[in-house]
Amino acid sequence: MKIYRVKVNGQVYEVELESVTETEGTVKAEKAEEKKPAPTPEPTAGAQVLRAPMQGTILEIKVAPGQRVNRGETVIVLEAMKLENNIVAPASGVIKEILVAKGQTVANQQPLLTIA
């Protein structure tokens, strides 16, 4: 028997193993299930879609569904490359749907919200 020290996630464990030669042991590894990103909700038909101008993380959502906004008003704050970017309403109207959440990472051109 041999005792080995193994470190897993910063925690040290002692493992006792019988002697194994190169030809005695068999290791089987199952293929890990591939994680797929959650689908992006589709915006409502007939509404104007505000899309992310770049990849980043949603820091703040300054509006709520049903709220009236004016063109040029900041509706979302997006962090990209350690800079906070104000995302403004492209038109005046009413917020119909918010398609993202605070802390969510978004891709370039991903729909953020809809205005009608």
C-alpha cells in the first residue's frame, strides 16, 4: 500500500492505494455533458428592439416594463472592458419587455429590451 497526498480545490486529502502497475489499471472517463447557453427570449413583434452594441455585463437596468422613456434616455448600464457604457433608448415609447437581467453577460447584438 502507498499513501498519496492529493490536493482538490485547495483541500489536501490522503489517499491510500494498492500498488498498481502500468498494465493492471484501467481508467474509464465518461464524456461530460456539454452545457448549452440558455436561449435568448425573442422580442415582441412590432416593437423596436434595443440590442447590445458590444459584448459585456449588465450592471444596471434603469427602467421597468410599462415605463415611458424618451429618446436618448439611459435605460441600461453595460460594463465592457472595465468601462461603464450608458445604453440609451433609440426612440421614445413604452418599455414592453426587458430581455436581460442584472449581472448577465450579453453578446454583441443580443436583444436587451423592446420599446413600443
